[in-house]
Amino acid sequence: MFEEEVYRRAVESAQAWALRENEQNRARRLDLVDRWHKDADWNRANGRPAPTQPPAPAPILSIQAPAGASDQSQIVVKVGPGFVADPAELVLAPIKSYAVTDFPPNVTAPGIDWGDTMGALPQDTRPTGFVLELNGKRWEKIETTWVFGRKSFYKLVK
């Protein structure tokens, strides 16, 4: 009786451990994927190549133990065959405007001229450092992020 109770608790403990590991591995993979998308989008906006892909997700861990047994050596940790998250290669989505239109790289779309700065419309895909000559003025593209996401504008070059 005592051995069966110890065995049952050992199985429950191993199953709880496997669930925690799977959740931690899944959260780690989703965080790496999210970071990759942000870094790749930032690199694309600045004319740099995408960063390397994050490593593949960990395989699913499960516990196999015969019911009604009392020998803890029969508790087995099984690895795989599935993964805790989607293992597919990551692809950066095309740049979209508010009208959900795809814009190729190097599209110039200046906005309102405020004197020493000029806005860039959402479909503007020029990288940071691009120089635009418009209305007799030279403008340099600045692509950055801030609290509300992507910030794109041109500053007057003197």
C-alpha cells in the first residue's frame, strides 16, 4: 500500500514537471519568434539582412507509467515526436499600408512638410539614411520605433 502511494505521487510529480517544462519551452520559443519578427522588421526598415532564425522548438515531454505498479524504475520520460510550438521556418510578412496593400522595398511616400521635418506615410519603405530631394530641399529618412510602434519621418538636411 505504501509503495503504491509513493509510486502514484512520483508519477504525478513527474507529470507536473513535464507539463511545466513543455510550457516553459513553448513560452521561450514564442518569445524568440516574437523577438525575431521585431528584429527582422527593424533590419528590413534599415536596409540590413534579417537576423538568423531562432533554434527549433523543444520536443514535447511526456511521462509513461504503467497503472497500478509500485516500481518507480518503470516511470519513463518520453521525448517527442511532436514539438511544443510550430517548428516551421519564420517568414517576415510584407509591408502593408492601412489599405492592406503590399508594398515592395524602396517605396518613397513623403507626407506633410512641417518645415524641418516631414512625415512619411505608412507605405514608405525607404531605409534610414535615404536622402530625398523634394521641392528644392534635401531630406534624410529616419526610421525608428517608439512607444506606439513604428515611427517614420524625414528630417531636413542642411
